[in-house]
Amino acid sequence: RGVGVGLIITQRHPHIITVVEAGSATACGEIVEGDVIIGIDGTDVEEQDMKVVRGMLLGPTGSRVHLALKRGQAGTAEEEESHYEVTIIRGIKKTKPRFV
């Protein structure tokens, strides 16, 4: 299972272009569209092929993957880059509460 993001490789790193509404990335509550993945489980992913990155993100449902990310870029509306890390549980879906 994956982590619930859509990616594109630009500027040598995978950029998150979509975050699946009920996916694992949404459930963790920190990842947003436009974030850049700089590491997966301690491995730098700069200049990695999309197939390699995808393989690193996929794993058994319930297993964990640790991502290092950055947000914002110099020369854009968000001048400061901020780096953060998050651990995601693969295949976990965020559910909306049901009212009875």
C-alpha cells in the first residue's frame, strides 16, 4: 500500500501534487500539496527515478515509512524553506465521523 500522494519529479526531487483526501498522508495531518520529498527512510531521493521513489513509498498495509520533506522555496511567495519529518502508516485511511 502507498501513502496517499500523487507525485511528479521536478528540480531533481519528487514534488507532491495531490494529497488523497482519505489517504495516509491526510491522516497524518502535516503533508500538503507542493511539499517536496527529500528523503525516504533515511535515504536521499535527489535525482531518483520515479519508479525507485514509488517503490520506496509502497509497502505492506500498516507498515511505517519515514519521510523528510521541505515546504516553500526562495524566490516564491513563501521565501523561507522549512524542513520537517513525518512517519506515515501505509494504507491507513482517515475516516469522517458518522452521526446517528
